[in-house]
Amino acid sequence: WEWSLDSLSKFLPVGLTAHYIASSLAARLMVKNKSGLIVSTSDEYQGEPTNDGSDPVTGIFGVPYCITKGAIDRMTVNMATDLRPYNVAIVGLDPGSCATEKVKEHEEKVKSGKWDASEDAFIKMTLPFFTAEIKTHSVETVGRAVVALATDPNVLAHSGKRLHNEKLMEQYGLPDE
């Protein structure tokens, strides 16, 4: 309720609309070839309330973000049903806490105390992640997980599901270098 009323219109085109267009265009090609894997970005914790009924992700990223991620997850489930007969899988992949250049830069700013929340909305929004000791992994692990899924002969077993990168790393024995 504190977000501006037009914030959802900013999230939907970037999130849901972009995922739908890219997935639909990819599906058309993959259906012709009778195989393929579509990977959408998800958030494992979106929509998973804690025991007290609160949602820590909504508190950090806001309702518009979570609505968009929930819609993408729903799109993934529905497209999986439609694409399964054509041997095309679609999954939602939560990359987890990737140590991107931006994350590393912001983590350093927070730890050193050299940041201004009024000028840096990203840090203000994600401060709980930076102040907690959250284990991050390299961005390359997400690529390795996608390759492992794409080459898995049983990839259709994952279709329609929301997967977490760390669990895939463990399942496929992928390194974090």
C-alpha cells in the first residue's frame, strides 16, 4: 500500500510481459523441433509466508515485485501443461544470492558504512540481505545449472516447477568456483 499506484505498471512490462513474449517465441521454435527447455527467473521465497503469516520477501522487495514473480510462476505451470506433449520443458529458476558485481559493490558499501540510503534505493531495499550473513555463490553457477537441466534426459520431470539454483548445484554435483 505504500508503493506508488503506478509501480505495478513498471514491474509487469519488465517482468511478466518480457517473460511471456520470450517464452512464447521460444516455445514456437521448440515445438517445431519437438524438444527444448525454457527457463524463467523465479524467486523461491516469493509467496512462501513464515509461520507468523508474514512474507520476508514482500517486506524487502514489495508487493509489485512479488505479484510479478507469482504471475511468472503461474505462467510457467500453465505453459508446462501445454508444452509437455511436444517434449518442451519450462521451469522457473531462482538464482539465489548471486555475487554479481553490483551485489559485491553494495555489500562493500554497507560493510564500510559508505552509503547514502536516500541516493541508493537498491541498498535501502536489500539492506536486510547485506547485514545478514547470507551465503552467496558465483553467477556462473546459474549457467551451469541451466546446462545441467538442458542436458538432463529427464528434464520434463522438472517442467512446471520452481527450482532453486543451490539445490540444482547439489543434485547435479556442480562446483561453485
